[in-house]
Amino acid sequence: MSRHGHGRLAAVAVMVLGLGLSGCTSGADPASSTNASTRHTTATTPGGAMATTLEPERDVTVAGRHFKARCAGNGPSVVMLADIGRAMDDAWGTIPQTLAASSRVCVYDRLGVGRSDPAPDLQTFAGLANDLDGVISALGLTRPVVVMGHEMGAPIVLSWVSRHQADARAVVLFDPVPPGYFGPDGALVKLLPPKDPGDPELANLWADIDRFNQPATNKESLDPRSWAAYLRLPAMSTPLYDLVEAQAQPWPAAVDAKKMDAAWRQFQRRVLAMSSPSEMLTVPKPEDWPATIKSALDRALRS
């Protein structure tokens, strides 16, 4: 789920890499078609060079549950966490292969997503962070690790770093959901107009939010109390890069889009305050995402 029902990186999906990075606001499956680009063994980087081969899928076991994962490249360890409900096959396009030119990059399906085991009845960001730690170990990745998170992957990443700072080389976040923004008591539900059954667009948005806030209809069974725990995470000392798209995003007609966009950008300061040093990197246009991600990783690897 993104703050408006479609992730900020969705434009990249259409215009550049076919990433399928749009969020999923309900517990329903995201786009079911498999992204063909993740099935290719080679791809072209933004600079035109051939990307590293993506290795076959691996099955790793953490606390008795099976996770599907794929890796590429050699070098410093990098783990990428997709937005909630996004499977690795349709979340990243060729970005892992591109980044693998300078690192060992791994992606995986969390419980309830893709071909990993079903999710338990209730999950928290802390529990999902424990899974992340287990996957890092099961894949044999060398620590410290650069952890990258898209939108709702960010709370998982930051929950992990808060307890494993020595194992975290740097954090790179793509349009991260900030503390205090989502959840039953978050800023989003206070900023939106009241529910209006006569406005189908707005009604659909509210229905998606309500489904998302119920573990039974949330694809990853996320406990809504996790948002309060996210808000209480301590400040960290791991270098953090917050990549935020410059362009405002669309909303239903009844929503004050300028106010929502201003709130989103203001709340990004909370992300930056979670770590020192931290830096916001603005992505000018949707097609600039791949190069900006690569540049951020290069900087993170020098951290």
C-alpha cells in the first residue's frame, strides 16, 4: 500500500523498467502477472552496460518457515525489501541485477507474499525484522549489510537497523512511509475528507485503507499496532539516504492533493531524524529512479 493507492515508483514501472512497484492498498493480491524482466538472466543498466545475471531462486528456512529468495553479483552485501504485498518477481524489474555490478544483492518474498510460506495470523514490523535478520544469515551474506526499502519496506528495514546497528552498513529508502503517517491513528486518515458513499473514488480509497488496517484482510497480516511501535523507534547512527520523488502524485478529486503532498514531504523529516548522518536525495523525474538508486548505493557502499 502506498499513501495514495499507487506507489511513487509506479511511474518507473511504466516508463523505464516495468518494475511493478505500485503499492497494494488492500489485502488483495497485487498485479498477478509476472514481470518478465525479472526472469531474464541479463539486462541493460542505465549506462548501457550489461547487468549481472540473476541467480536461480533459493529456498531458505528461518524459524521453521520457508522463504524464497534470489541473489546476484559479488561484493558487499545488499538486501532489498519491497513495498507491502509485493513479490520479488514483480517488485524490482532489473534493478537488482544492475546494482549487482558492484555488490552482492538479494531480494526475497516475505511470508504471505509470492512463493514463500503463508503469513501467520498476525505480524509486526519487529517480527518482520527478525525474519529479515534470519534471511540475511540463511543466505550467508557478509555483514555489515546495506538494507534498502521501498515505501512500507522502510519500517521493516528501520526496525531491523534499530536492533542491529553494527550489522547495518547503510540504509537506502525509496519514498519511505514515515513514522506517524499510516495506521488507524496516523496522519493520513486525519488529512483525508470524511467517507462519502456518493464519491466512488474516495469511497474506494477509504475501503482500501480500512481493509489494510485489518490483519485478516492485509496480505501480510500486519498488526495495526505496529505503527505505534514504528513511531517509538530510537534514533540511530547508521548512514541513511532518503530518496523522494519530486513530482506530486495524483489523488481522488475530493482530496486536496497539494496539502497531501506537502504533508508527505514534511513527514519525510521524521525519516531523516531517525538516523544521523542522514540525507534526502530528490528524484527529479520518474525515469531518474534507476540512476538515483544506483548513485545512492554507491555512496552507501563508501559509508
